[in-house]
Amino acid sequence: MSNSDDLPSIGADTVIEREKTYQHETYGLVEVAGIWKGIQGVDSTREANEKDVFIVRYSTKEDGEQIDELTDTLDEFLDSIE
């Protein structure tokens, strides 16, 4: 690794998988629906313009029914799961 841009994120040793569930500190049990690299915008409130940003799309469920679909950068998602 030659410069700070090459350094792994805090959760670099954590594996996130599609269709797996994780305990989110805000939303409880969530299921990952997708993971993308290089998305221009995460949502309307914040931009992720770097081409190397990973985006995680996940959903919350109540009584087995999907109630919300959310997106975060990978780092934000890793910081929010237990």
C-alpha cells in the first residue's frame, strides 16, 4: 500500500453478503439486497462521487414483511452493524 487511499476501511476484515441478515443498531434485523461499486449518488441527501465507493442496499422487515429499503456506503453500514 503506497498511500493512504489504499488503506483498508475499519471493517475491512468483515464480510458482507447479499441475502444475509445483520443486526443494525438503528433498524434492528436487516437483510442485504445488493452491493455496488462506483455509484454516483447514494441517495438525495448525500453524494458518493468517488468511483471506488461501495454502496450497500438493505431492507428492514416487520412480521416477515419488507417495510423499508435503505442505502449506505459500505463503511457506514459496517459501523452500524453489531
